Amino acid sequence: MTALIEIKNVSKIYATSDDSATWALQGVSVNIEQGEFICAIGPSGCGKTTLLNIIGGFITPTEGDALLNGNAIQGPGPDRGVVFQEYALFSWLTSRENIEFPMRLKGVSKADRRAMSDKYLEMINLTHAADRYPGELSGGMRQRVAVARALVNEPQLLLMDEPFAAVDAMTRTSLQEEVLRLWEKLKFSVLFITHNIEEAVFLSSKIIIMSPHPGRIKEIVPVDLPYPRDRTSPDFGALYAKVNEAFHT
Amino acid sequence: MSAQTTSTQDSNNPDAAIDPSHWQEQEQSFLRKLNEEKRRKTISQLTLNLLGVVLFLLLWEATPHVIPWMNILLFPPPSDVVGTLVELVESGELLENIAISMQRVLLGFAIAAVLGIVAGLFTGRIALVQHLSDPVLHGMRSIPAIALVPLSLLWFGIGEASKVALISWGAFFPIWLNTFTGVRDVPPVLVRSAKSLGATPYQTMFNVILPASLPFILVGLRQGIGIALIVLVAAELAGASSGVGYMVATSHQLFRVDIMFIGIATLGFLGYMVDRLFTFLQSRIFPWYSSK
């Protein structure tokens, strides 16, 4: 059986601002299996966002293959939902209209759209904010709407590019729990970009540790702690220490 | 043990002794004062506005009387102008001219808005179209619309077409340029979101790029309507037989400065009203724009 995503020997070369070339990724190979929650972690310049952009279909690799269900990725599509760091909601649409946006593109009837947006608003506990515009929502609420909007198409894979980097620590914790809840319920796969070790250990079933200049995979750490995880348990601490060490050596 | 904890809490909490109705009273009196304050500010502001207008009229009235060398025919005081205004309103002449001028402005502006927004969308989104049209459009933008009045008369005659064409020409450029800037600067993350949600290029253009650049488009439309009013006058001063600009031009030949004053004031008033109407409609039609 083929993996959901296969990245085979992928490299990406970029022009820097002073017109020299830099390797964002060099010879990277990794698979994402059905139902996995993968966190890619690494310092800036390690190519983790480039990897996400290649899988999302926003950019093409300079060399190597990026496959989705065995076929080359041809561009962005509704089979891969994306949640960006921030400001990706449509500010002229309410929460409900943002969530209904993909269905409106497909010409889904108003009643069906409404039923779906009701369901997803309830899932993210934002029924009370259905008719508010993004400008009237807190950072955490906005990201919950963004997650719901990305999930309405029922994607096989959810790509998240440092989605909680701009929210405060308390909100961040509850957003992490919420994403895990949705993941367990809806059974999609996740590629989650972060630079926060604790976040990676709390969320993922597998951690990809990357290193910069050139962007490469340094180590892949499987995480077999059962969910829900206890951040204060010794096992959690041991894994944190392990990832931290790999990250810094 | 638990009783002890409760009593400690009570002694630590200074609010416990105070009746909750106290806080309500405080709150209500605070809100009362706030409202009072607001109302007073509004009233004093309006009074000052009104006073300013009265002072201006008084100064105007006094000027030709106080300054001996001033010719009252060249500088008619408001008391004279008001009489003429009543005459012009009663004969219907003023309103008729306003109607004709506004018709020209709105038609010319509508044409400019459609062409300007479409041109902005294409030049802002498609690099080929942008670079192809860049030198020509920017070159044409630098031509003052007033310089085209004689050409427009030759091409379109002295009828409505020449006025509407000139107004469209003048209003097109700010609408195009602002739309272009807005479209070009739409955050890439919005376009990526749309694509990953399944939007076709056409859907991305109309459901994302257009609304995302709306704040810029509105600025362009507002500048465009301002220019439309300026070009209107230029077009009506030469080769027109109706309109507010024509009224000003003929009053010059008739040596009627009072009519001229009314025409000029009307143009100022129209510009002001159109601008206010614009801001009003904007907040009504695009509520999210103000909530940002």
C-alpha cells in the first residue's frame, strides 16, 4: 500500500535577496502515512515551511518527487487543507461565511451549507461567534475558524504552518487539545510545522527534526506515548529531553 | 477546617461587607455622567460650527461696505446673492442645471468605474498585461484632462458625449491606479487559501482578490468622483449650453457676479455632498471594512 504522501529525494533551491543561491531543502525523503500526526521541527532556515509548501502544491521542487497517493502533486487542492500562521481568513466574510466558502465554490445549496457550518461551528465551540467578522475575533478564535474552514472539504491531510505561533500560551494549550480532539474524531493526517519542542511532543505520533543550511532531515523520532498526554509525566519529560538533545546537537 | 477557610476568605475580601446595589448605583451614575459629557460636547461643537458660518457671512456682508474701493457689483454681499438664489430656484433654472451636471458626472463616473476596476484587476494580476500597458497608461495619466477639452469637442461634438467622455477620462486614472495597487498587494496567503480550498482562477479573482482589494478600490472611486466634478466644470466652461459650469461661464458674460457666486457655491456644495454620501454608503455596504 502506498503512503498518503511520499517525498522522495526532494531538493529546493532558492534565490536569496542578494541574488545568491541557497538550498532550502537538500535530498529530503519522508513519508506521511494515513492517520499520522507528524510535527516538523527545526530552527528557521531548515526548510520546514518549504516542505509544507511543496506538499501543499504552492511550489514545485527543484529536484525529486512529491507524491500524493502515488501521483505527482500538481498544485493546491481541496484534498489537502491548509492552516496558515495568521491573517488567512477572509476579513469580509463572517466566521460562518468563511467556513461555508469552500461549499459556496462548489455550488452547495444554502440549506446544506448552513447545516455543515452549524456542525463545524459547534465542533470548534464557536456557535456564538458565527456572525462575527474576523476583525472582531481573538487570535485563538480566528485560528479555530481557520481550522474549521480547512476541514469542511474533509481533506485527507491537514497542513498546519506554525498555526499557533501568534497566540498566547494559555490559548495555545487549549488549541492544541482541540486539534487533537478533531484529529481523533475525523481521522485525517496532519503535517504540523512548529519550532516549539513541547508542542511537538504533546501533539505528534512522529517528530521530524530538521537542520538548516542546507535544509535536511536530521532525525525522525517516533512518539508512542498514549493520548491524551500528560505534560507533567516522566515519560513526557524524557521524550522532551530526547528531542531537545537531537535538536541542539 | 472548611469553616475556617471560608471565614479567612471573607475577611480577606473587602467587597463582602458592601451591598451589591452600591456597585450598581456607582455604575449608573458613571454612565449618566458619560452620556451627559458626550451630549455637551456634541452641542458645543455644533454651536461652534454654526457660529463659524454666521461669522463668515457677516464678514462677507461687511466687506464691500467697509472697504470703500470695493465694487459691490464685483463683490455682491450675501443679502444680494440670497435674492438671486431665490429667483434661480423659483424659475427652476438652478435645479435644472444641477440635474444636468449631475447626470453627466454620474454617467462619466460609472463608465470610468467599470473600466478602471477591470483594468486594475487585469494589470494588477497578470504581469504580461501590466508590463505591456505600463508605459502607455502612465503616459496618458500625465495628460491633464483640461488639455483634452478642444479635442473632445472636435471628436464628440458639443453634445453630452464630449462631456461624459472627458469626465470618464479624468476619473478613470485614479480608479485604475488604486485598484491596481490593491490587487497587486493582496496578501499571497489569501490567494493560497482560496486555491487550497478549491477555488478556480476565476473564483479566486471574484471571490477573493476583488473583495480583498476593495478598501483600495473605494479610495480610487472617491478620488475619481472628486476629479469627475473638476473635469465637469472644465467641460462645461467651454462648449456647453447647460449645467452649473455653463451657468458660471454665462454669468461672466452677463456681468452677474451674484449668479457666478451661486454657481461656484453650488459646485462646492455638490462636491461636499457627494463625498459625504460616499462615506455613508461605504459604512453601510461594507460593515467589515470599518470593523477591521
